[in-house]
Amino acid sequence: MTRAATLGAADGARRPEGPVDGVLADGEAAAEGEDWFALEEPSGTTDARAIVGIAWRSIRGNASRSLLTALGVIIGVAAVVALTAVGAGVTQNVTANLERLGTNLLTIGATVTRTAGAIVRTEAGAGITVGDAELLRSLQLADGRILGVAPSVTSNLQVRAGGLNTTAQVLGTWPGYAPIRDLDVDAGAWWTDVDVESRARVAVLGHEIAQELFPGMDPLGQSLTVGTHTFAVVGVLPDKGAGFGSPNRQIIVPLSTYLQRLARSQVAGGTSAQSVNQIFVRATEARHLTALQSEVTLLLANERGEFDLEALSFQVQNQADTLESLTAVSRTLTLFLGAIAGISLLVGGIGIMNIMLVSVTERTREIGIRKALGARPADIRLQFLVEAAVLAAGGGLLGLAVGAAGAHFVSPMLGVTSALTVTPMAVAFGVALFVGIVFGLYPAQRAARLDPVASLRHE
């Protein structure tokens, strides 16, 4: 009789036929090719299909117990897949939001310091001014690497139109702000340098604020009141979506109008000495950002008489560096959450080991019959390892499906789009399979070491 037939025969020992004679008959039939799971390789070694088939029959015979055994693996794989997919979606969302602010950007702002947990900006007069923006615009005229320069200053103000009123972010800037931030109007046109020089009361509205103040009507040519001043709407932006830096709820006006009419800012030295929140400098290509960052820093430092580059009153941020840092933080957090979720895979492995030990005890007589019919310890060990691997693999596949579905349903609640990728799914499945084999090794070894005589006497 072949060893594969022996495996089939011992498996048949658990069936109603019961006696060894019946088992031998089953095995002989298998040797003749009537049982697909009891074939033999030409070399005389045990057929892998027979082992897998017997393992599957054992698992299928205790379906409920097998499902509960694999539950830990299912939960672990699902958690890893869902968390990494949502984390990747958050990373993409952050990237998209930063890119929506405009690409190839340098942002100049006042230095931020932290004192006793509080965030403090540099004192007034040492921050960023309109004069700094004018200096950088002069640099733009001499340097072809710079596409545009625009300062910006913002505040939240009450806005009224007709009988409607709301709060909006009012932003004062130059006309160059539009190409720097990729803000083409959906209707109307941007105001011009002439409007800046004349302090004209004209405004470009974000999509959402335009819909809120002028529902069901064309906002162009309409008037709205910002604070105590009336502005004419000359343009409306397209919908840029929600998120960080979205202009949907902004009202964009000429910088001079903002400073002298809305902010009522009057300082010695005229408009050039007035403070702004930030200055944006857009390069023609991303490869110029690092060099321009150094040149802009030195130019402003020399203009201000600041020679200690470690203690400047301003900072020049490279958007590419900011994006890289945020992406790195997001990925690290995703990996951390995925690792925590992966702990449940260890719990699943313990569950597999536990149920395999129970299975060894329940099938002690079967193991004795197999050994009596010629099965080697290696065959018994392999049989139980395959069963553990099948449990882990089945749990892993179910976990992949559950995790993908979970990410799909949870992502909209968080306002992001899940991003399923092959690598974390393959790693989660591979770890699940590895855990199943590792935790199945001890029960398999225990089964292989059972004494055949004592096993046959086991009731």
C-alpha cells in the first residue's frame, strides 16, 4: 500500500466504517485512483494534493469551529488593510490640499517661536511687510526663475448682501496671487493693478460664499458689504472643494483696499511698512526651489540687517519640503497604526495553536492508525502544518475582503478616499500565513512524536 493511501485510510478511520479493515479498503480504492486525494507521486513520496485534501476535509467537518479559530486572523488582517488604506487616503488628501494651494511655492512668514507651550510670532515691526514683497517683486523682474510674487493678509469679517449675512475670510493681496495659487475665475474677471493703486472696492468671491450670499442669481455686478464698506463683485471662483486652504469661503480684495479701508492700518513709512501675514513666491520649476529659498533668505536678511541666520525674524518655507515632511509623518502614523492592528494577528495565531492542540488530542487514534500503516513522523507533522496553514490562509483571504469593505465604508465618514494598495495587503496576508505556520508548528511536532501503540489504545 502506498503512503498516500495510508493517509487516505487513516482519514477514513474517522468515518462510520470505523474498523481498520474498512480503512484498508478505502486506502486500496484510493491507490487504484478512485479518490483524488489519495494519489502518489512517481517517486513514492506523499502527494501534496492528498495532504491538502485531508486537511480541507478536517476543516470542513468542523466548519463553525474552524471559522471561530480563524476569526483572530480575519480581524487582524482586516484591521491592517483598513487602517493602511485609510492612512494612504489621508496622505493623498494632504498632498492634494497642498498642491491645490499652488505648486513650486516658497512661503515667507514671520518666525514662530514656542514659549512654555504657547506659540508666539515675532513682534510687530519685525514681521513681514509690504516692502519685503516689493523687494521680492523687484527680484522677479531680474530673475527668470520666479513666476510671481504676492503678499497676503487675512481676517474673518462679517459680510452682508441684501437680507443675508455670514462670516467670511477676507483676503487682501495683489493680482499676481491668482496665477501663483492657480485661481482662474469661473465667471467675470480678476481685478487689476489699477484697482490696487486706486484702492478700488472690488472683490472676487469664492464659490461657496457666492452661492450663500446670492442664491439662485448671478453674483457678477452685485454689491456686498464687508464691515462698513460696499464692494462690487467682479469675479467668482470655481468650486475648489473643502479642506485646508480652500478659497471657497474667501472674499479676495486688493491689498491696498484691505489695509486702508478694512484693516484701517496706518503706520509710519506708508504702505510699504504695513505688515502682511505671508508672501508667496512661485518658481517656474520645482528644481529651482532650493536655490531660490537660499537666495530669498539672504536677500531679506541683508535688507533687514539680520546677519545671524539662526535667529532671523522671518522664515522661508519650501513647499516641497513641507509636503515631504507631512507625507513622512502621515506614513509613519499609518505604519504605527498598522503595527498595532497586526498584534491581533498574534492573537489569531494563538487561537490556531490552541485549536490544533485540541485537534491532536481528538485525533490521537487516527494518528496511531496512520503510523501503524507506515506513515512517518514527517508525514504527520506536515499534515497538521498544512491544516494550520489552510486555516491561516483562509482567514487571511476573508480578512482582505473584510478590510477592503471596511475601508470603503469608513473613508466617506472621515472625508477622505481610501487607497487600497497591493503591498500592505500582500504583507498582511503573508504575515497571517507565517503566523499560522509558526503557531501550528508546536501542535504538529507534538502529533508527530506520539507513540503509535499508545495512540491506538487512546479512546
